[in-house]
Amino acid sequence: MSASLAVASSALSTLYRIVVYLFLQVAPISRAKYAIPVLYLGYVVSLYFGTPAFSEVIALKKEVVTIEEEKSEKNGDVVTDVTVSETTAVVPVVEQPTLKSALSTIIFSVPSPVRALRWVNLTINTLLLLAAGEFVFFPYFDSASDVVYSRVGALYPDVVKLVVRYPAAANATEHLVRVAWRQTDGNADTDAPWREGPLANLTAEHDWVRTVTLQGLWPSTSYEYRFEDGNNTALPYPAAPIRFHTAPDPRLHSGSHYRFVASSCMTPNFPYLPLHGRRIKGFDLLADYLWPSKPVPVSLPTPMPVAQNVSNTPASENNTLAENVTAPVVNVTTPGAEVSVPPTEFMIFMGDFIYADVPAYFGDDKEAYQRLYRRNYNSPSFRKVFERLPIIHTYDDHEIINNYAGMGNDSLPPFQNATNAFELYNADANYDPTDPETYYYDFRYGDAAFFVLDTRRYRSDIFSDDPSSHTMLGDKQLTALYNWLGKVNNTAVFKFVVSSVPFTQLWTYEALEDTWAAFPYEKSALLAALQSVPNVIVLSGDRHEFAAIEFESGDAGHNVVEISTSPMSMFYVPLIRTLRPRSEEVVNKTRERVVVNEEGSEEVERYVEEVPREKVLRYIAEGNYKWSTIEVDTRDYSHPVVKVEIMIDGKPAYHLDILGKPVKLQSTTALGALVPQSFKGVLDRIGLKPSRWF
């Protein structure tokens, strides 16, 4: 019985360690938090009752006993009888275990009669239990109620939104904080006087958070701000003023050249590291990427074919690259090389900013949701980024609860408490919503236009009703999106549609719950609309993998490219792959080829080929830390380009160039279009404000 329990203890210990490893390093599946203590308890019980009754190594030993006995014969002779007997005995042997056997016992929980090794195994398993407990319960006990922070949200040409959290002293119910601001000259220090900005009335009711609007700014201009009390005395935070750069005026068609970052999905301290509950490693890597502390070798892409987003007219010898042709860039590292890169102006975070239900759900409670946002903003890793880079947000299911579908019913729990925290900490600093009291919005930055979707609030219950009636966006949002497409068709070069979930139907696992696969009718109509507009790029997240997808339009319209990137700092699933390489649905595409006729001369022959509606350009599943850096370059309106760089675990993994179709932008009657920037600077110095004239 004891031996059987010893084997059971070893098996339970091994299984327990595998589950803990998967939970803390591979994927924090919620069910594992119940399995771990059960396995640990089973291990301890079997260890106690299955402990051998000895504490030394034993061996079998043979002993030979010889007995001599003298006897007297009748004739008087004395003879000796010799009796030999052999016995086997179990005896203890004092023998120290070898290093190999000790390691096998510790690593694989092999039963051992050595008490010290059994104690080592018990200690290891107990430490693993404590590690799992820290990971699960740290978000609850780390309230971050005293966190002070500020960040920049939406950037307009003349307005910026600022978020501030500055708790008052104990027992106070409100705290008045004033924003002071001034113009700066790039990165140089300035002695310009501070100007009074808006007053933020911070209250305990709103968790000491407020979004304020700073107005009266100039386009494409650098500013800095700080906070003051009622006596105009600078407050301790921030230690140095926080800087930002306003957006360019979209009415000035002078070309744009900038970068932005896109990603989604993050949770602190995953993969788990003991006593690092506030670390979000993905943002450590992003900060090093954006603002390296020392010069690093520059990776230069070798020349290669690029993706082209152009009208699909019949091909000829001179435009054989009219189709999207892509391949990963091979990086050539050039030590000491200096490559001019445009500034990174903002980040789009595409949902799952918090994981309300991973690894544990602490209930439909307003404070529980707010605590998770505070925890993220209390992260030193995240602070490196949000104090220097404006961030705008959308949300996905984990800001509420896994696989949430709102069905247009705001009273459906836990929507109210979840979105209360989302509004306070993230949504209020976004661009103004397209429709009042909604979370979808659009904005312009230079020659690019953006529409950020809400894919959860209006989503239908996909397991009921007729699939043809299923909607992800709802009628009102869908109408706003179509109106936006019509508005930006000839007023912006590139159009970005931001979806928290993938637009493609090529993903399989949980595709109905997460992607657009469960909404085929709405998706088909929307794709047709997107392909009627040139230079549309879809940005998405959620899948914890990277993929670049091309949507083929056939002979009419424009191809659409989707860039799906996640996680920013979370798990990925090794070994298992869930993305199909192409769709079964096909479209007809006319191609041309040169053939030699019977007379020996060449002629162009047209033929129709069936091509997949959707196909994978590149798929990379590996990596806990992923983001896309997207460079928009419209300085040459005849050759606009978007350059996409995929960063995985802090290293370049893939490059993609998307050549846009030239767009004849509608002219503007704005006075600013006729005023040179240098002359505006002169007017600024004498106190005039030309930015208010147009």
C-alpha cells in the first residue's frame, strides 16, 4: 500500500508541476486555478501516507554459516562434521545518493527513501503553489489606490485631451488641479511662461480621474504641461513636464510622414516572474524600441517586391505588380548606420487592455474593474510609454467578460460597471464619438483617416435567430461607417479601419465567438464597400498571433489588406496553429500572359483564373510581445506607401510595404493652405493666431 501511494505521489507531483508551468508560463487558463490546489492537496496526502518506513537505502545480503562438530566413532576415532548453511537477509546500507539520482528525484518527483530529497520536493511544490497564488490574487490585493498619473489621448490640430489621476489627501472628497501649459521648441528646454489651462475637479466618486481638454493650440506644434494647485504652485507630479505634439492640419495637403503603433491584449506579469506583479514586459520592450538608451545597429530591408493596393485593371507587361506580392524582408544589419525614421506620433490599443476574468474574475463590481485599470497605470513598464506617447483605445470582450456580446442591451450585466471604468480611464480621452454616447469614433491624422469600431456592444447572439440577421456593428454604427467611407474616399489617401477582432474568416478556433466569421452577410456587404474605396487597411488584434491577410477583389475594386497583431504582453499558444492559409471562397481574376503564336510572334493572351477571396500573406504565431509599427508616407502623392514593421519579442520579424493608389484629394478653400509655415511662425511671435482663421 505504501509503495503504491509513493508512486501516486510521484505522478500527482509531476502532473501538478506541468499544470503550474502551463498556467504561469504558457496560458493562464482560468480553470487551472482550481486544478492546482486540488493536485497539490492530493500530492501532500499521498506523500504523507506513502512515505517509506525507512530512511536509508536497503540491500539484500547473503550470509554463509559454517558449523563444525566433533564426534567420537565406535572405534574410538574422533571425526569432525561440517555443516554449511546459506541465508539471505535484508540489511540497511549506508549509501549516499548520486547527483544523477538526486536530480531525477527532484525534477521528476521520483520516489526516494531519502528524507532530505522528499523535503526538497515538498518545498518546490509549495513554492509553486505560492507562485500561482501570487499570480491569481495580486490583482486583488494590489489596489493601486494611490497611483498618480497623467497621459495624452486624442490629438487634434488645435485641441488635445489630457487624462489626470491625482488623489487628494486622506478624508477629502475632491481635489482641484489646474493644467499649466506652454509651447516648446522640439526637445529643447524653454523659459517661456506657463499659461493657465483647464481646471480638473477630481472626486472620489470618479476614482480621482478626469479627462480635460486643452484648447487654443496650433497644428504640428510641440507643447508641454504640468499641474498646479490653486496658488499656481507646481505639484510634485510630474517631476518633469509631459510633452506632446499636435496633429497636422488635414486641410493642408503637403504630404504626411509619421509612424504609429498598433497592438492589443496585455496583462501584467505574464509570463509570470516572482515578485514582479506590476511589470508589463511588452511595454519595456516598446520603450526600448521607441527611445533606445544607446545607439543600436540598424536593420535595413533588402530590396524586394511590395504589396500594392491599386485598382485591379487588366494587367500588362508594365504593371505586373498590380497584385499584392509580399514576402518577409531579410534584414541586413549595418553597424553604425543611421537611418532617418519619422516620429512615432501615437498608439492605437485595440482592446483587452485589462483581463477582468483572467486569471480570476472578482465579480460584477465597479471597484473590481477600476482596480484593474489602476493596476495597469501603476505599472512602471507602462508608465515609460504612456507619459511619452499619446494612446487611444477601443475595447474588446475582456474589458467586460470573455466572449461578451451586448446585443444592443446596455443593461446586460456586467456592461455598466465594466464600461464605467473603461470610460473613466480610457474612452473619455479618445476622439469624440461619431454618435453621442457611443464608443466608436473616427479621426484624421495628416493624410490618413481612421474609423475605430465597437465590435462588442451591438453584437448579436450568434447562437439564436437567423444568421442573415446577425450583426456585429448594429445598424447605427454600420451607417456611420458607410458615411465615413464616402466622406474620406477622396479626402484622405489611406483609410484605416480598426477592429478589436479579426475581419478575416481564416481563423478557426473560437472563430464564431471572436472574429467576423459568425456574421457572413454583414461582413460580405462591408467588404464590398471597403473594396470600393482605394487604400483601405484593416487593423485588428485579439488572436494573440500575427497575420497579414489580403482580401482579393477580383477584376473590380481594390484589394484590402488586414494587419492583425497581438498580444502586446500576454500568452501565445505554442505548437497549435489555427489559421487556414486561404479561403474556400474564390473570385475571378483576369490575368495576361505573353504567348508565341504559330507564326513565331508574341502576343498577349488574357485568361480568367479563380483566386481565393482571402489569403494569408504572412503568419507568425510565436511570441508573447508583439506590436506593429506603421509608417505612413504620402510626401509623394503619386506613390503613397504604408510600411509595416512587425516587432516580436523586441526584434523585427516581418516587413511589408503597401503601395497605395494615387488619390486626387479634394482642394480646400482654407486660408491656411495659402499661408506658409514660416509666415505662420512670424504671426505667432507677434501674437496673431492664423490657426483660428481656417
